[in-house]
Amino acid sequence: MVFDVRVIPRASKSEIVGEYNGNLKVKLSSPPIDGAANKELINLFSKHLKIPKGSIEMIKGETSRLKTISVKDVNKSTILDLC
């Protein structure tokens, strides 16, 4: 499953907010420095989807707020249930 994520770094807490303009909106408490926010994003999805971190890959957007994520062995309805 491949989907786009809109990331808001330096938020008060890390959470999956919902859908925003066709993308999944996620708030992260980590700053976008040295990949800290990217690592937290993968950890957050791993925790909520109950899958290993190795099953989650950032395809595009390492230095952008708009990221494309690939998750193995997860269907679209599972991703939509996170909202």
C-alpha cells in the first residue's frame, strides 16, 4: 500500500490527525533535524499498524512535509481506520 502523508513537525504531541486534501495528516513532536521527524513517523505507523518498522518505507519526501510512504502487507481500509 502506497499513500501520501502531510507532516506537521514540532507539534505538542505525536498523533495521526486524519485526512487533509487527500493525504493523511500526521503531527509529530520531533523537529525536522537529522531525520528525527522521519524516524518518529515510521515509529508511529509501526506502533499504530502493529507491524515491524522494516515493513514501512519512505519512498519520497525525506526533506519535505509531503511524504510518500509504502507499507507492506497492509490494505487501504486499515490505513483509513487510522483516521
